[in-house]
Amino acid sequence: MQYKDSIEAWQKALASLPPDAALTPSEKSIKAQCEAGLILVQAELEGRQRAEATDGKKLPWDRALSM
């Protein structure tokens, strides 16, 4: 649940910034940091979900080796 809360927080931070045309240089920097943070958390969540999905299950190469 932490990842989803974090994703929501990054999205809210990005939504609070003015439109791209009106961004100051410091706001552009903040936007870049927020986007990087959002991408990082989304990747972590995806990796965690992928690991949980394969936990306890035989992977394709494990099945092939057992043949």
C-alpha cells in the first residue's frame, strides 16, 4: 500500500504545478524531480508485483528443466 500512496503523492505534487508554459526554472527542476520520483516508485511497484506473482510458482525455465 505504501507504493500506491507514494504514487498518489507524486501525482498530486505534479498536478499542483502550473502548466508547462508558465513554469519558472525552479519549478521545472521540481517537476523533473517529481517525475523522476514517480517513475522510480512505479518501477518499484511493478517489480514487486512481478516478484509476488512468481513467488512459489515454477518459472518457464524451471518447468523446461524438469521435463
